[in-house]
Amino acid sequence: MNAIALLSAAKDGVLTGSVYALMATGLTLVFGVMDIINIAQGILVILGAYLSYALQVHWHIDLFVGLLITTPTMFIVGVVIERAFIGRLKGPEKTAMSILVTYAVSLLIEGALNMIFSVNDVQLQASYVSKSFAIGQVHFGFIYVAGFILAAVLLGSLYVMLYRTRFGMSVRASLADQASAALVGIDVRRVSTITFGIGVAVTAAGGMIYGATNSFNASSSYDLISRLLTIIVLGGMGSLGGAMLAGIAMVFIGDVVGVVWSPVWSTMAYFVVLVLVLLWRPQGLFGRASARVA
């Protein structure tokens, strides 16, 4: 494998992987606080992409400007889903039941999207989507670089929220132990609702970048959720840093194997690495066997 191909694989891993990490961050954050496995995260990413598509086609709003509308909209969608469905789950079977409930929510949203937009593939368009620049012999797509910057800003904002705000302190307390958090006066129910809303809100940005770099329809959510779940499993359920590392690793490993061996095996290689890591550390790279989250 030559140096240029390796640099290109590393570039793709960082740029594309960071966007996957952003989408997976919402999934792992929700699990950490609520013990909920949100199977609907994939279709919510696609919903975010379709919202950007609708704003662009009907109102000619730029993709990035549209995030000022789609992000709060997706936050509200998340709050409604949590209040209507997730918040009603109680007891020791809560995590297992969340898989069924969020899968049902996913099917409802998928059906609605198929009715509104049809099953035909679409893709977000903008002048900068197809443009690129080169540094040496390595080419960078503008949309991928912009997606990386956007992901870095949003992930950085999440970090600041978690470690520099009072609400973040409540989230971290809930991450560690919900019962103890409630005993010291934290409204765990409110924290859970807002956290789920934030976890869904980040799908607006992830969906926009995904829709600009891939053709998609409602069924694209199945491939997405499989990727997002493997990211948080490899990184460690509930670990934000683990999600970032695993997202980059997923794309990097796939690209390297695709160049060195065959594109047919690029996806399989990541899952092989996932299995090997889990045999060594069943809790994932940054998960803790003795705690709920990392």
C-alpha cells in the first residue's frame, strides 16, 4: 500500500468518521443517561436529511443555514418521542423494551417518509457539494471538510455542556447513578427528556452531511443504524470519546482494506475488528465493566 493511499484512508477516516461519530454520540449519550437503546436513531438521521431536502427544494434555503431550522425541529421531535413513548418505560425490562418501542417508532417514521417523499432515492445538492481541493496529492471534498468542522464544533459544544454547565453536571450525575442523582435533588425525568432531545437534535447535522454525500431514501436507515450501533458497541456503551474513536476507526479500516485487499471486504473487516476487540474487552474500548457508562 503506497503512502498516498494510506493518507487518503486516514483522511477519510477522520473526515467521514467524525460525522458518524456525531450521529453515534446522540445514541450513546441517550444510553448512558437513560439505559435506552434507540433503534430509531437511523431513521431520525434520514428524517433530518429529508428536512434539509424539503427546505432546499421548496424554499431554496442553503444546507448549512437550514440547520438553524432543522436542529431545533429535531430537538422537539426527540422531546415528543421521549414524552410519548420512552418516558413510559419502567422497570428492569426497560432497556429490552426500548428496542421494541424505538423500532416501532422507526417503522412509523419510515412509513410516513415513504408516503411524503416516495421510495425514490434523492440527494442534497449545493454548489460546494461536488467541489474539492488538493493538498499535495491528497484530495479533500469541501462538503467532507465542512462536515468535519461542523462535527468538531458540535462535539466540542457537547463537551462544554457536559463539563462546564450546571445542566451538564446533572447529566453526568445521571450517567453515574440515577438513584443517587435523584436523592440530591436532580430532576432525572427532566434531564432524560432534554438529553433525548439533544441526542435527536444532532441527527439534523449528521443527516444533512449524510444526505449531501450519499443518495438516500427512508430504507437507508437500516444501514445507518447498523453502523451507529457497532460504533457505540466498539467504543463502549455510553462513552462519548469511544464513539469518536470508533467512528474514525470504522471508516479508516474499511478504506485501508478496500485499497490493500478488495472493496468487497472493506465492511467485513471492521466487523472482524469489532469481534476481536469484544473478545478482549466485552465492554468495548472505553466501556467499564463495573459501571453503567464510561
